[in-house]
Amino acid sequence: MLVGLLGLGVVEVGLRVLHVGETAPSVDPFVSFRSVEPLFVPKGASGLMETSPDRRRCFQAQTFARPKAPGTFRVFCFGGSTVQGNPYGQETAFPRFLELALGTVDPSRRWEVINVGGLSYASYRVANLVRECLAYEPDLFVLCTGHNEFLEDRTYGKLKRSPAWMARAVRFASQLRLFNVMRQVAGGLRRDRRPVLREEVDALLDYEGGLKAYHDDPSWRSAVIAHFGNNVARMMAMSRDAGVPLILVTPVSNLRDTPPFKCEHSPALAGTDLWHWTNLVQQAETDLSHGRPDSAATALEEATRIDPRHAQAWFRLGQVDLVLSRTNDSVTAFRQARETDVCPLRILGSMESAIARLAQEHDVPWIDWQAMIAGRSQSGIPGNDWLLDHVHPTPKGHMLLAEALLVTMQARGWVTVRGDWLSACRARWEEHVAALPADYFEQGEEALAGLRAWTQGRASGPSIDYRLFNRGKTDGGTGR
């Protein structure tokens, strides 16, 4: 046995010396694409790269020099529409505010912060962007993703049923070159069974009646969550292998004021149990209309015990708990409403945990945008005071993340700040916002109306006016 193990050890060392069997983090083991066209293309003979005109349905125009000018520190910010700055635009998104802040605190250097936020882009599409941007002389990557993982229809086959212990074992074995060589050989002998996705986003909600395609499928949901964790790990590995530092950001979602987009009962719920659940929910609404929130909470708690999979009951319980000043219970209920939403258009708790775990495991700087907003929101729960809809923060919310990114860059020695830098940055941001075109925010409001129409079909239910229960937290504002 020892001789055999020694022989395997010699083979492993030989493969490492010859650079054979190296892991390929750029390869997605879950899905493939028909083709991957570059996001950035040469802009004539100007020496600049620009966003490809063919990709501007999902991306806003950006330009940068190639090769990079001497003394330039270049940052790429990756993610979805939140990074892009929807519903307004990139001029009030955190990449722009970060660039302005860096130029304010250290005008002696040239700072470039490039917004690579794509509409409806999930992590498996963002990974292609990270791989491409490695060729553009980056100094830092910022990754903020997680809201769009459930937008596109895709299947996972046997990957759905892989137990967690097997996934951990494969990750461990993947560190061995011999295992990777054997896997590559085996993969070459069998047909690639990965689902093939279109070149650009093909969201279910882009189709009429797209919401009807969503159903409570725990196996598919688990596979999507596993795919997300794998994608974040791959992007971290790509940046690490290339020697490019990376900052992870947990995106923020609206818990307090966004009801579930689609609800379904537990499959086993029927007969007497369904009748009882319905009566309890109706009783709760009657109690609320007569000013009896305690009784309403009791009825809703019983309803969630009968059917823990119905998101709207959890959301109503969170609202009632908030009226009763039971903040911790309210947070739990609102989170459960998000977790059981049949159409998850917000990052799930397990995905937030994956980001935090990966950051800790690999000593990568991590900013919890959700926690930052929560700490400044009414009752400590993110809502409409800091978010414009279910996932898009106000410009003030983007400024808050830009502040945190600047602090993180300072802590890592990438920038030096002096004096009252925060006041200087805020003054620069206000000056920038004031100089925007007069119709900038009006156009953003029109875009916001379109976003809300896109997400129509959410579970309906009476709302509660929280202005009656304002507990004095800071208002996020719109930055106008």
C-alpha cells in the first residue's frame, strides 16, 4: 500500500511540475453557452475599448484605454442591474460614486472604475465577464451578484440529486492533479450533457405569462443555490490565479415592503388543513381591520405552522409583528417570506451565507450591503426608505456602498485617505448629482414603472402604512 501511495505521489508531483491537470475555474460544470461574444470591443483606431453595440440591450456604454495609461488604477465592478444603477443609470450607481470619491481623496493618481453591470445577469453569466476583463489590466474586481439566479429556465439533471457530502468530496479531490486528469479523460469520452444557454439573457419574465412557469421545486432551487456558490468560487479563483484582488459584496434586498412575487401552498396541504389555513388567514385580516393585531398575529402564526411554504402568510405575519414592535420576530417572518417566494427575484439567505463563507475561507474582503442598509432602516429592516423596489437601492444607498468600498481599499493599502475625506466625498457626490440633466430622475421613474410592470403578478394582500409606526431611523432619500 505504501509503495502504491508513493507511486501516486510521484505521479502527482510530476503532473504539478508539468502543469498538467490544473483546475480550470473558467469552466462552468453546470451550464454552457451557444457562444460568448466579448463585451468590450476596439473603438476604431482610437486605442480605446468600448461596450459592444451588440450588447447594449443589457449594458450601458463604457470606454477605457488599452493599453492602460501609466499610473492608472483600474477597477471593474461586476453584477446585475443593481450594479448598473437601475432604474436611474450608472451616473448614480456605486461604481461612479466610487470613482468620484477616489479622485477626491487622491487626485494625484488616475482612477478608473468601470461599470460591468448587466440587466438580469446571473452569476454564471457574470463569470464570463470576469474571465474577459482579466485581459484588460485590472487592479481590482468588485463582485456584487445574487438577485438574478432564478430568472432563466435551465435543468440540472443528476446535479439536482447530488448530496452535499459528495459535492464537498469533489471539491477536495479537485485539488489533486491526478483526479482532474482522470475527470478530463472521462469527460472527453462522454457527451457534454450540460444545458446550453443563449448568448444573451432569456428571462422567463420577459415572456407574457412568464410568472406561470414558476412552481415550488425544492430540488431545482437547491441546484440553483449550489450553482451560485460554485460560480462565486470560480470567479474568486480566476481573480486569485491572475493576481487580481477582489472585494465581495452581499447585495441588498427589500424585506419590509416587498411582498412575495408568487405563492403556492405545500403540495400535501388539502382538505381540512387547507380549509383551516384559509379561515385563519381570513380571521387575521378581520382582526386587523378591527384593530386587533395581537389576535391577527396569533392566527397567522397558526397558519404558518399548518403551511410553512406559503410566502404571503409569512409576509403578513412580518407586517403584524412589526406593528406590535416585535422586531426580531418580524425580521424572521419577512426572511421566511423571501425564502418561500416561488418566484425568487431576491437573493436567498443560503446564498448570502455562501458569500460570507467563501470570503472567510479565502481571506477576501467582504462588504455586507444588506446589513449596512438594515442598520439605517426603519426598525432595522430594509424597506422603501432605502430601496426603490425589491432590489434596487436609492442613490443614497449606492453612496453608502461607495463609502464602504473606499474604507476597504484604504484598509488593504490600495488608497490613502487623509483628513475629513468623507465630508469631501459627500460634497463631491452632491455636486455630481446636482449637475445631472433635468430629466435624469424623471426617466428613471419611467424605468421604475417598467420594472414594476415586469414583476406584476406578485401575491396580493392588504398593506400597512408604516409611517404610523416610524421609529426614527434615517431616511435613505433619493439623492436628488
